[in-house]
Amino acid sequence: MQYPLRALFSNDILPDDSLPCDELDELFSQLEQLEPPPSLIARILSSISQLPQPGQRIAWGKFDNLVVRREDYPPC
Amino acid sequence: MQMRERTRIQTSEMSDGILAQRSIAGDQRAFEILVQRYSTPLFNFICRFLSDYDQACDILQQVFVQLYISLPNLRTSDPLKAWMFQVARNRCLDELRRKHAIHFSELEPANDDDELSPLATMPDTDPLPEELAERRDLQQCLQKAIQTLPPKFRSVVLLRYAGQLSFSEIGQALDMPEATAKTYFQRAKPLLRAALTA
């Protein structure tokens, strides 16, 4: 089944749902953004690159129901 | 050269949905952009949730690996951003449960002034002129105030202030109506005020 792209991960098209800002929001807007170390980003990307492509799993999964399983046969 | 630069800019401006589709199709650069787009707000949220910098690094990695593995199965109308924060929060809760093996309500921090969180005691390698010291004090106060909140309020407040999520996204991440997220946020505010003035 195909899904329209917009239905998938329908990100960031959300109405403005904010509440009026007060002094507390102002104060907490000063909360520092903690940055991940650059080496961590490199590590994440490296570990991802070692995984099989997600698309490949889909492609094979589509044909899974066509596989005839013969449990009584030895593996070839 | 210009063409390559234009392509790079166009890719970095793509929506999460398009980037996810391209990642599924094997475009590693698209996934890299998703990582760059969300690593800081996610890390900020995780770090403040756990008050543990090293653990936040591990959990951030787990979130992105889980995203990559789950991409083909994310056939929902939920926004990717909210999904990632939901995973991050669940991982944090698992970690807290694993670490403490106690009831959730006991995860409230002790009101012991001598015992600062690991986040608060992180060494500051910069020199400490008065302004820097003030700024550091403010950061500690804000973090401490958030930590005094009951868990259900704390999640909403952290998603809002540390994750920069809209209430709609918070609702999706926490599996609650948007109105409830707003109500929790509003109820948390007097508690934060009290903690800051205590």
C-alpha cells in the first residue's frame, strides 16, 4: 500500500499552538542548549553506515509471503 | 561547484518526510541531515532529563539507530520529530528505572542542597569572571527547578523548554491531548516559580 508523502511523517505543518509568553518563559529561554560532542555525531553516522539500508529490508519483506518454507529439508 | 552547493542547500531544507523517504531509498546524506537537525534539541532534552552527560550520549545514539531501523515501519501520521522525542523519553525512563529500580514516584530528587546533580557539577573549563559565574548559577537554578517538578509535568516542561516542541508535538510525544499538555505546562509554572524563589 502506498501512502502519500504528506501523510507520512507529516512534520512541521502544525498550527501555532503557543500560549502567551510570560516572565517565566523569558527566564527559561535562557536555558543553555547543551550540544552533543562532535565525535558523537560522527560515531552515530558511522554506526548507521554499518547497518543494512532500511529500503533493502522493505524490498525483501514484500516477497516474504512467496517463500515456501520446507522445515523438513536441510538448509542449502 | 555551484550546482553541488545548491543541491546541498536544497537537501538541508527538505522536510523530515522527504528526508526519511530518501533515507529509506539509501541516501545516507539525507539521514545525516536528520541527525544534524535533531541531535542538539534531542541531546539537550535527554541530558536535562537524565542529568547525566555521558548517558545522554549513549541514549542519543540509541534514538538515531532506532529511527534508522524503524524508518520503513513508520507508516503513521505522527510527525517524525514527536516520534523521536517519544523514543528519547522512553529510553530515558528505561534508563532511570534500570539505574534505580525503584518506583517512579521515588525519582523525585532529594532536597539536599549539598548534593548537586552531575549536570550542575560539570567542570567549566572557561575562566570565571563574574558574568560567567552568574550565568552558571542561573543555569543551575533553572535545571534544579525543573528537577523538582513531578515527572508528568517535568516531561512537558523539558519538551517545551529544552526540546523546543509545540504543544501539539508534546501531545503526540507523550500520547496525550494537546490541551492536556498545555494544562500540565500551566500547572507546572507555579511550581517552577516556587522552586526558583525558594
